[in-house]
Amino acid sequence: MAQVEAFIVDVGERGMDNVTSSLYSMHALHLASSDANAVVMATVREAESGDARCETNDTTNVILVIGESYNKRHASIYGYSLETTPNLLAEMQRGNLTVFKNVVSPYNTTSLTLKNALSCCSRSKHEEWKNKPLIMSTFKRAGYDVVWWDNQLGDENKKNVFAFSLNSIFFNKKIIESCYTLRNEQSFEYDHQLVDDFLNSHYLQKSTSAKRLLVFHLLGQHLMAVNRYPNEDKYNHFTPDSVIMQASYIDDAARVQIAQYDNATRYNDAVMAQIIEIFRDDNAVLLYFSDHGEEVYDYRYSIGRSHSRIKTKNYLRAQNEVPFMVWCSDKYMKSHPQVVMRLKKSVDRPFMNTDLVQILLDLGEIRSSQRVERFNPISDAFQPTPRIVFNTLDYDSVMNN
Ligand SMILES: [Zn+2]
């Protein structure tokens, strides 16, 4: 499966005719099912007999928000001069939000990134994602409720082999039975509706568990950005006239799409605020990351992800650099001053979004053989390792050349 997915990364969906595409789908489905068997076994085993134990008796809410297609250069928290992230900026100024500046994704596709990011595998140790358990089983084993609200269930898009490959694993029947306390059944047009749906479940009022891992998987800024936010005045904040990019190739059509991307980013900021408000008064820590970036006419006349064989600095900057941040409630900051100090110390460290599991285990105060402190970017023991993107390319050597 790894080779097939490497092929698709090189050729790209758009590079295939119908026949190639059908053959690819059949082959990929076959391989995906053998990968799925391996990861399902590892995950169920971990949930049933793993060695994970939680080290605290405190009530803890660990929230994981999985973003989509986020170009961090379009976020004010990363220095963009338009106000695309007013809520997150306010959290940052209050000291509740820690923003990591040097995080990259190993791929520019959702499925490949998320399988690696949520697996307890260590890429630095050349472990394959499919041979290690998914993180939800480690949390479950440690006594956490695991609650998953997903806006990419993809049930209306069965042709999409990527969503199929990912969801056939994350929502495999055996994994559902052994890992999840509760999950949603339906995707929505907009991400705020997904959060509303979670609130309508009244899980938080009914829950008797002291420990909860709550995952929100968003549509974020996925192409087409104009479809990611409601067509209402308050969300149509930016117009083609707001666009600040000056490059000579930027025409009217590009200006329209850049404004739409900025609106989708600002809408995402509102969704983040909606999630934060739920947990504001609790002992809560929230981690957000995006699966990959996106080109938004940054350095050439192109939007989206292009799967080009030649990967330049500009290409990697737009498609592989990702936003990554941790929000802590006031209560959490008071009860975990050491963690907060370690977070603040780590903002410039170079790591990948697939190192996520180590940070989550740390925030969840979970002791487990899956935990490796030298791979944990917020640990004092962290040792940076080469950041290999697209399986073979050393990201830092390209950027430093
Ligand atoms: Zn994606």
C-alpha cells in the first residue's frame, strides 16, 4: 500500500484517466484491506491488553482538533496582515494559546498524513503505521472516554478512495467497538454544524467519566474554500479588494479565490472559538493541527495541491508547512504550570505533525510503552530527527540549501 500511495502522491488524482483510476482503486482497495487488518489487530489488542495507565486522578479533557488544508501564511497568528484569526490571536495574547512555528507534514494528502499522525508508530524508528495501534486505543486503555465527531465521514462520496481508505480504518467495526465511547453518524455542510451536533448529543452533561479524549475532525479550508463557510454577510468578511498580494500574476479570478480562502480561514477561527468556549471553564487542554497545507497563489498561478515531481522550497512551504497549536484553559494552566512552561519552551522546535501522538500521551498524562520521550517535541528530552517528506525527501536540506 505504501508504494501505491507514493504513486498517487507523485501522479495525483487529476493525473489519472478513468481506466487507470478504476484499476488504481481496485488495487488500492485490496492493499488497503490488508493494511486495515494489521492496524485493526494492533489497535484492538492495545485497547484490550495494552500497558497504558493514566497517572492522574484529576478530571481531564484532552481535545484534539484535526484541521484540513490550512496554509499558515494566511493566519494572523502566523503574521498574516489580514485579520483571519481574531479569536485565536486573542487567546494567544491572553497567554492561553501556544503557537508552534516550525511544524511540517510528511505528505500533502489527508489519508497518508492522518494514518501516520494517529498511529503510535515512530517514523524516526522506521516503524510502519499499520503495525502499531491507533492512539484512540491507548487512551481508551488508560481509562479515557474516547469521543469522535467527524465531518469527513464521506458517506455521500464513495468514489473518493482516499476518504474510503482512511474511514474504513478509523471506523472499522472492531475499532468502533473497542475504542469509541461515542461518535457521530452524520457529516455536515459546515463545521459549526458538526460542533452543534456534538452539543446536541449532551455527552458532556451525561458523561460520568473523569477523563475524556474528544476529537473533532473538520472540513477546514478544503477546496473549494467558498463551500466551507455559509454565504452570509458576517462570513463574507473579505472581498477581492481586501487581497494584499501584489504579485504580477494575480488577476481578478485569483483575487476572488484568495478572498474566499481568507474567509474560510476566518470561519475556521470562529469554529475554534466555538469549541474553546465549550471547555473554557473546565480543566481542558486542546491541540489543533492541520493535516497539510495548500497553495493559495502564494508563489505561482496555482491553488490547491499539485503533486509535482519537483518539490521546491516554495512548494514545500505552501503544501507541507502546517499550523500546530495548543490551547490551555485557565484551570489547566493553574493545575499544570510545568506543562505550560514546557509548551512555551518548545515553540521553535522542528518536528512533524506525525509526532502528535507523543504530545497527546504527555498531555493525557499517560504512562505507556508507546511513549518515547526523545520523540516528544514538548519534552526536555526531545531530540530532533530528520524530517522526511514524501517518503524520501529531507525537508530541512531542501529548505537550507
Ligand atoms: Zn487533507
